[in-house]
Amino acid sequence: MVKSEPPPRLEGKYAAVVICWLLGIGGLFSWNSMLTIVDYYIYLFPKYHPSRVLTLVYQPFAFITLAILAYNEEKINTRLRNLFGYTVFFFGILALLILDLATSGKGGIGTFIGICIVSAVFGMADAHVQGGMVGDLSYMIPEFIQSFLAGSAASGALTSALRLITKAVFENSPDGLRKGAILFFALSSFFELLCVILYAFVFPKLPIIKYYRSKAASEGSKTVSADLAAAGIKASPGGASEDSKQQERKGIKQLLLENIDYALDLFLIYVLTLSIFPGFLSEDTGSHSLGTWYALVLIAMFNVCDLIGRYIPLAKILKMESRKLITTAVISRFLLIPAFYFTAKYGKQGWMIMLTSFLGLSNGYLTICVFTSAPKGYKGPEQNALGNMLVLCLLGGLFAGVILDWLWLIGKGW
């Protein structure tokens, strides 16, 4: 959201971009691993609609937790917040692995409840990481937040690619679905541990990161103190005065009104996306020649195109910056609802793959356009708060979309 460039000799920009990308992957890698092995869970729990129920459990915990964190954002230690989120992801995916091994890959309501509990825990971890990282990167250069959000999409593309590979490798093997799931859990746990190490020991010591955090601290931000201390920098004592604190609180109240179009854009983008992905794509697209590969191919195409869409705005000529144009594009996407309905009912699999690809492409593209086009001129603490509020609107759209996704089941029975 900040458009200013760092001093020309400041080092660590490209390293920071790579780490932001890896941290973005880690922010959703565990959750996407759970979504990507949904064919395994559908096999274990055919009557429980796991693709819909797990998402429905995940989203309210993510939304409510982030709402609390966003409300208290100026008092929260960002370093502890993000480390807590990545650590919870690590232990959550280990819990799934242990649960599967302990039950020998058997279904049942008890196992399903355990998986739902882990899904809820992932939602709380997501709220810590997504809001914390976006808020933290919002007062830095836009390349960082673009890289983090691209990493979030890359986690979906990566897990989808791995799922297709494991399905091909284990397709003719006894317990092939389970073996692929166990491999996913192991890879996810390793990657989440890597994110903990990167954020704790590498990221805060990069010169460009130290520069922006010091700048935010000089503008009254108290959320960066622990990160500055980890980098060996002592934040200036005293911080903002009571008058400036009050002024900041008034500014935060105005942020939503000043950026209401961006907030609604993010809400509507993800209402539409989650009303179709992954539930409708996993359960309501019929049977085609791809057989059991069909849902996996659709999910993979969405994730890959979502990732591609998040890199398109890097070409300035293709980046949409007009606030009215972004809102028009967001509203126009709702034409996809009747398109998906009639394609699922009458169309062939090629048309469904094309529609799913466009859904992912537009989702990624518009998300980056909104986050990198937010207004200039805010100070560090305000930009952090704005980042948290925009992610909250995004999660609100996810939550609403997950609920609306159940409407596809009307007339089909349970």
C-alpha cells in the first residue's frame, strides 16, 4: 500500500521478496494440503460433505479471530503474532498426521470431529498470519505484499501439482489415497517449520526490513518493537504521545470509510470465489471422462490460474488502478454464477475447465490490484491497521461464500 521506494543503497530487497513469497506459501500451505486431499476425505467420510464442512468450520474461526486481532491491532506484538500463527500451522499438520496414523486411516464420526477441530485451529492460525503479515508489509514497498499474496496462491498451485503427482504414483497401490495424504502432511510440517525459522531469524535482519520497521516505529508504531529488538535495533523510547494516539484512533475509524470501495471489492471477490470453490467444483460438476481425476484437475486449474493472475499486475500496462474500474470488474464476475450452473448441467468438461481457469485468474488478478492500489499518504500505524481491515473484509467474503456454497445442494438432497 506504500508506493515510496527505499533508499537506493539499501540491501536485501530481493531476498525479502523471496522470503515474503515463501512466507505466503506457508500461510496457506497446511490448509491447502487439507483441501487438496479432499478426495481422500470424501472416500473416508462420504456422508459428511468434507469439502464443504471443513471450509465452513475453518472460516468463522478465521474471521472472528482476525476481527479481534484487527480491533486490538495497535497493541499487539506483530512478531509474536506471526510466529504463533506459523507455529500453530506446524503443530496442526502434525496433529493430522498423528490422527491418521493412530486411526490407521479409518473413517468414523470421531475421526471426522478431530479433523474439524484441526480445521478450526488452522482458521485461527490463518487470522494471525494473514492479517499480521499483510499489516506488517503494508507500510513497506508494494512488491513485498504482492510477493506474499502470490505465495499464498502458489501454495494452492504447489499442493495441487503434488496431489496430481502422488495420485499418479499411488493410483494402483493399496491405500494409494492414504499414502498420498501422509506424504502431504510430512511435506507441510517441514515447510511450516521452515517458515518459523525464516521469520524468526532471517527476515527481521534484512537491511530493508529494518529500515521500514524503524521508520514505522518513528511514526508511533509499537507493533514492531519486538522485531526491531530481534534485529538488534532499540526502538526509540516513549513512542507516540496520548494526543497522537487519540489522533491515530480517530484515523483508524476513518480508514474504513475512506477505503469502503476497496473493502467491498475484496468482500465480493471472495464471496463469489468461495461460493464455487472448492465445494461446488468437488461435488456438483457431474461425472466426465476424467473420472476421479476431474475434481483434482479443476482445483489444480483454479490454483494455477490464481497464481498467474497475481503476477499479471507486475506489468504496469496490465495493472488496473482505477477504483471505479476495479469495482465494475468485481461486480461483473457474478455473471460466472449462471455460467457455472448451466455448464455443470449441460456443458462438457472442457468448458468447465475453462470457466474454472477464468475464476482463478480473475480472483488472483483483482486481489493484487486492490491490495497494491490502496491510497497513499498514510503513516505506518495507519497502513498496518488498513492492511488488517482489508484482510478482515477478505475473510468476511470467504465466510459468506462458504455459507452460500451450500445453496448448490438445494433440490439434490443430502
